[in-house]
Amino acid sequence: MVTRRTGLFAGLAAFAALAIGVSVFTSPATAGGDSEKAKVGAKAPDFTLTDTNGQEHTLSSYTGKGQVVVLEWFNAGCPFVVRHHEKYNTMTDLAAKYKGKVTWLAINSSAEGKEGYGMDKEAMAKWNIAYPILIDADGGVGHMYGAKTTPHMFIIDTKGTLVYAGGIDNDPGDKKSPADKINFVAIALDEVVAGKPVTEAETRPYGCSVKYAK
Amino acid sequence: MRHHAQLLTAFLLCGMCISIAQGQEFRISKSKPAETLAEAAAKAVHARLISETGALIPGGSAVIGLTFDIAPGWHLYWHNPGDSGLPISWEFDGPDTLRIGEALWPAPDRSISAGDILDYTYSDRVTILLPVELSSEHPMGSAVRVRAKLSWLVCREGCVPGGTEVELAIPTAATSSPGAESARFEQARARLPQPADSLARQGGSVAWQDTTLTVSVPGAESLAFYPYASDFAQPLGLIEDGEANGSTLTIRYRLTGESGSAIRGIVQVNREGRRWYHLVDVSPPTR
């Protein structure tokens, strides 16, 4: 009996070691320490992801064409995302305002089987989203950027530098009067598009947790 | 006779025939439609307003509480929710004769999810204490009616915003005695951070080394740290550094912008199966 249990344990341990070993070699981006995450002021990590129509998008191809890029971490099941796409048109209005100068990309890092996975096409139709939603189900790009919430917003300038990371606005509870609400991304985009430095480059993101695989 | 018995049996066995005839829905399949997240969330939180004492004394002080029973698997959030989530919040309404002090929140739990996301949450049950003072001008015998409009975010894997209105009429009397819910108040008090000098009284100390805060509590078996939210002081790496075996915690801080106000948090000390919670309230490091 003891021999059998030891054998089973050894087998499980070997399998676990193999699984860990395999995941280290095959994961496109390791969820490493702070040093591997995108930093405001530094070059934004490049990536290629496929959207809901099977089309590939590479960050550097947009900045290379002189586009400012906004990344919007997205999960159609999250009440904070619903608020900004249903109660308000926060994201689509901003994306439309800067069309031509700013490429707006939503990224869904929900793992398969977790909330938000597979909900994008329906969300795009229901919420009139004209920009692509990129699928990051293994969470590689999310980990590279340190995306923690949906929404979590990042702005990359035409030189490929990360110039903003944080919340969409200063009102997690949706309690502030319109006069007191500050849309950090709108202000930052005004500044970036005008070639000026971003005055408030990092704010606290809020939302549901990104539903990572690991 | 046999024919009648067969008919009767058939009819009894065909109970559904009657209900169909009556126009009722009869589910042949055994499984019910799955409950939606919103339906489950609506049932997941039961909130009440309670009083620690059976009555309030005009001219005296007492404690009332917002108490929450949370269904298994679900959680609510501390005033600093952490990386995601939203704190419990409320709007309070009571008579002019009642003064409400600053809310006392029990220490939360650390909740870590995939992707290194750290939240500060409550599960099962939590009571937020509200110290109150009743003016001596409040007429004796006239009940104190209080109401609160509550909002929260309750989460399992997914989150659903929720809320409710709760109210309570508390009698007034010349003397008082423990209320029916004193156990809840005791449980909450056991997790309240004690005032900032209590850490020193347990032999502990807090000091800055550059922008790293070192908490030292000789004799502790393990420590944990729960930071208060701050606009200018962000603790880093709290998944690894916010909890430690032994008697020392080192918390690296990133300080941005104008760092005028104090940096606060709760230190939890574990020793010999017991727990203590101390408020840490320090000035930012001098630079």
C-alpha cells in the first residue's frame, strides 16, 4: 500500500514538473516580476493578436504609421465595462472623436471558460463597437502590460512609448456629478495628439479583475 | 372491477394529465434552467442595520452596525478594495439629534486571483461599526429611526453591483443593555485595527528605510499588511511581501506627486493561534 502511494506521488510530482517545464517553454509571455511589465515612459511591449474576425493586429504596425494607440482591456460580462458601453458611450465616443489619429483596440484576456470569453461578437453588435476586439485568451499580452481590471486603459504614442496607464476616469462607483467626473484618457489623448506631454500619466485603474487563465 | 382498478391506477400515475389539463407547466426534464449570475448575486447578500445596545440613551454614545451575510463563494470589498472591485458604500439618514462618527471597518482577507490580482475582501459575514452620539435633547421614549441606502459590488468569479435600503427604529431609554446582535458586534470588534500606539505596546515598531516600510514585531509567528488606499503612496509587490512568516514585513512603496498626508494600513500579528490587528499611521519618509 505504501509503495503504491509513493509510486503515485512520484508519478504526480514528475507530471507536475513536466507540466511546469512545458509551460515555461511554451508560454508566449511569462507573468514575471515587475521588471517585465510595461512601464509608463518606456517602450510599450510590441505584440500581435488576432481579432474576432480572424484579422491580425500588430502594435508596432500602427505606431509605425504615425498612429497613437489606445488599448482598452475588455470583458463584456463585467458591470464596469457594461457601464461604459451601455449606460454611457465612454469608449466608442472617444474612439470616434479621434478616428484617423488614434487606433483604438480592445483586448479580451479572459481565459476560455471564464467570464467574458466568447462574448465579444455579441457585444460589438449590441454596443456598436467599430474598433477591433483582440483575443488574448492565454493572457500573454495582459501579463506584459500588467492589465489588472476591465477596463484598464493604456495609451501608446507614435514613437511607441507608453504614455498613459490606468483608469478610464476618477469615478469607480459612478457616483460623481458630471462636473466632478474626470476622464483621464480623454485628457491624455488631447495632450498626446497635440504633441504635449501627458500631465497625469498614471492613475488607479478600476473594474472587475481580468479573468486570466493563470 | 379490474378494469376500473387499471383505469384508476393509470390516472393516478398520470398525475401530469391533471396539471396539464389545469394549464400548469409541467417539466418533464429533471434539470431546471441554470440560475443567472444576476439572480444568484441578488440572493448572495443579506444586509441589515443593527444596534449594539437594546436602546439609545439621550446624551449618551453607542454603536450601530451595518451587517452583511454573504452566501458561500461570494465576497464584498473593504474600503480599499485592492486591484479590482468596489468598496461597500452607503448614504445614511437619521434624526438631527443623532451624530454619526467615522465608520470602523473590520480587517479584510487577502484574495488573490489569477494574474497576480490582489483584492481585500469580506466573505461569510461582516459588520461595519458606526459610533453614534444621541443628543440629550432627543426626547426620552421617542425611538431613533435610522435608514441607510447601501451599495456594493458582490463577486464570485463574475461581479454584480447590488444594493438595498435598510432601516431600524431604536428605542430610547434611561439605561440600556446588550442588544440581540451583540455577538456580531463582538466578532467585528475582534477584527478592528487597534489605535496606532497599540503596535508599540505589543513590542512592535515601524520604520522607513528610504521608501521601504519595515514592520517588526518580535515574537510574531507571522504578519500580514492591509494598506489603506492612497493617491500618492502605492505599496509594491504585496502578493509576495504583504504576508510573511516570522517577525518582519518589508513593504516597498512608490511615492508619487505631493506626499503630504499620512500613510496608513493594518498590521495583523499572528501568534500562538491568536490574532491582533494594529493600525499603522506614519508620515511619509523624509527625502
